[in-house]
Amino acid sequence: MSIKYVFCIGTGRNGTNYLKQILSSTEGCVAEHEPAPRCNREPMRRFLNDDPGAMKKLMPRKLAQIATSRAGAKVYVETNHAFIKGFG
């Protein structure tokens, strides 16, 4: 079975941290809530203004963080309302 990546997008203060806590108790699943690098603030502003350079610079760190956090789990879930806008 291949790894499954799930990114939960939501507004702030909508229960994504609670969702992370629930999913963390699921066997074979690693769930994170807004792990560093968050990929928001200035890199996000620049990305949204058609300057993807700062976000592209963060992506190798973000992918490394995901790989480290996953640690062999079959499902990786991230609840984060900021970074997914630029990740796509």
C-alpha cells in the first residue's frame, strides 16, 4: 500500500487541532497541526503577489519535515490553514 497524504484546509479556530488529536490516535496515521515551517506570512504574501521564490525556497524544508514526521506511517495528515495555499 502506498503512503496517503491528507491536508486539511480550514480557517483558523475551526477545530483543526482537535481533528489532529483524533487522527493521531489512529493506527498507521501520523497527524500534525501547523508544523514548522508553516509557510505563511511573508513567503505567502509574496506567493500571492506572483512571486513564488520564497515559497519555492521553503518547499524542500517542508517536504523534509513531512518525511521526518511520517517516519514510515501509511497515512500523513496535516491540519494547517496557512501553508496549503502556497503548497499547491
